[in-house]
Amino acid sequence: MTDRLPKKLAAHPSVQAVLAKPRDRPSAVIDAAWLKEICLAAGADDAAAVPLDHPELAGEREHVLRALPGTKTLVSLVVRMNRDDVRSPARSVANQEFHRSGEIINEAGHTIVRALQDAGYRAINPSATFPMEMDNYPGRIWVVAHKTVAVAAGLGAMGLHRNVIHPKFGNFVLLATLLLDAEVSTYGEALDYNPCLECKLCVAACPIGAISKTGEFDFLACSTHNYREFMSGFTDWAQTVADSEDAADFRSRVTDSENVSMWQSLAFKPNYKAAYCMAVCPAGEDVLGPYLDDRRGFLGTVVKPLQDKVETLYVRPDSAAKAYAERRFPHKPVKEVDGGYRMSR
């Protein structure tokens, strides 16, 4: 090989060391059992692979191949969350669970990719939790759509509330996706049923009516309230700062509680305002028992505390969400906000 290299390059000690070692080429097809074993050992609770040319992933191919040219397989990862943490009316408890589980699944992805790299494959682990491709904003700011991949890989199905429901763990999961430049011996297959019970508890719990009984979903209503302390809500908060004439005017627009909550999200991690649709979902074999045993009791201990909680609901002016919140939850103060959104290009 050295006769094909430039003389100076061939003489480099690192080059000579590499050429002196025998190098085994990795198998073109990864054993599925081995892959799942390293996924579970790394901290994932379930995993499955799906080929990039899967019909349901047509919308992902361009973006995936830009992130890792030569990608052939996507590996979907699932990490369980502690259910009662997510259900707690003390949303600091729920948010700690979201963030801790996010750290676990990102760490698992990192560990698995390291193992794949050491085995001779190219792989990457995009962010599992927060979209980060902000150069594309207000367009697509994520590398790969984790929910779409998980459903195609057979790790769950989309519920009425637009969360993926794992057949065993329910919707109390976080998802991640690895991009891999090799084929896998066995791929996952989409579920032949939907674990969603269509119980409509997510409809009953949502404080701004983002989920309808007939299946429609109001994304803007959901994001305006639940993601108040994320990107768009921060933009709206910053606009309020800029629009205020002085400190007194600003304090008349934004309460001390809202300010310190925004500060906490910026200083630590952003907090979800609701996610009640996930909290009340009884689907999944590991989750379903208490609901089947005592549905009335489930309503009293899981659903009603979230419905009764006194909390500010963030809605856009003259929106269906505003009308719903005022009618359905009159004890929850409603605050009109711009939402900080611009139309995507």
C-alpha cells in the first residue's frame, strides 16, 4: 500500500503504525441480537432497527443522509420514565424526571455509538431531547424525527395525544435515534395494533383543549402553553421586555413568579407547563393494571389533581384554546401571549 501513498505520508510514524497492524473489515451486516445487547447494556430499555429505505421514512432520508452520508439503518431507542413522577401535580418533580431520563437516553446513545465505532462502523447519535439545528429555524430544527422512526421500528404506535405508546411501557418513555452506515440482520416491524385505549383521558386532562375527542390536534395551542419556557415562549418573554417602557411597566405585564420561572429554565433546563396528556395515559401492559382495577379511583388520584391545580394557562388572543380554558377550567388564570412564533418557511 505504501507505494500508492505520497512518500512523506508513507514515512509518517502514525501511518506506518496503522499499516503494520492487521485490520479486520467489519461485517457488512450487523447481527441484530448483538446490537440489541449493546443497546440494553448501555441503558436503553428497548431497541429496534429499521432500514432507511422503509416507506414510512421517506420524509427522513434527505435529512438523515445529510447528517451521516451513507446511512443505511436507523436504530430506535426507548428509555422508561418513572410514572408517578410524571403524574405529579408538582411539575418540578415531573420535569426532573423528563430531564434525568433525557440524560440517560443521550448517554446511552453516546455509549452505543462508541461501541459501534470501535467495531468499525460509522454511526452518530443526534440529540434525543431538544432540537438543536437552529440555523434552519423557523424550518425543521431536528436531525431525525424520533417518533416516526420508533413507530416504523415497531416500538410503539401514536396515541390520540400524539405521544408514542410502547406496548409494554406505555407513553412513559423517551425516544432516541441512532444513524448507522450498515445493514442489520433483523429489522423491527410495525405493531399490528395500537396500544392506545381511546379512553379520552388525555382530552379531559389537557387544560387548553389541544386534543379533541375526534382526533384533531391543535399544535399551536399545545406549544404555546406547554412549551412556554422553551424557544418560542422565551422569544415572547424577550419581546415583552423590549416592549416595556420601564421596569414598572414590565412588572405590570409579567409577574415575579413568571420571571423567576423563566430564569430557572434558562439557568437550569426548560420546564414543561403541562404534559398532562402523557401523565394520565393508562395504556401499556406495565401501566394498565391500576386503571382496569379501579377506573373511578384512577380518575380521582391521577386525573383530578391535575384538573384541579390552580396554574396560569398561556393562550393566544382570541384562540379556541382561550375559550376552552375559560369555559372548562375557570379556576385556572388565563394569560394571553403572542407565543413568539413566526410562520415557517
